[in-house]
Amino acid sequence: MWSVPYDYNLYSNWLGVGISAPGVTTNGEGNTWFNQMYHDSSSDTLGFSRKEYYSESSTLIYKDDKLQISGIMTTGHHAIVRITVRPVDDSDLADSHANGS
């Protein structure tokens, strides 16, 4: 989830990263993962972390027992977002990545 406001006098950039529960591909009728990640908290079907990017850009991390998602966002109007998804256990990496190739 990301949000870049029109008016920086009232709002800030926000970034959220998370993982849905295995087999969960929707968040129910009338609700969106964006709304949950922006306004609410983690649930049984979606775990996440979010961070406000107002004056500094530090890494946001969310992980479960298998995956780690990290994200970073710039603070300006033309925000740049970088997301990295990797296994928690490096032995789960593909051989070409585990060997540094």
C-alpha cells in the first residue's frame, strides 16, 4: 500500500507492506487491502506494517515464518518506492541467487 498526498500541508507519504494468509486472495466484499493497511490493523487474513514518510526514509520490514518484505519510500511529491521480497531462510533462495551469480 502506498499513498502520496496532493497537499503536504495536511498529509504525508505512507507505505505499507504485508503478506496475506495462505490461500487468501481477496479481502471480502466492500473492503480493500489498501483501506485495511491505511486505516486499520493486521488481521487473521492480512498481516502488515506501515510507516509514515514525512522527513526521513528508513526501511520498513514485515515478515512471517517464510517471507520477508522490505520497503522504502522517498518523501517527495514524485515518490519512489522500492520493495524487496525474499525468503527468511537463505537456503530457500534459487541457486543462482544463493551463490551470488
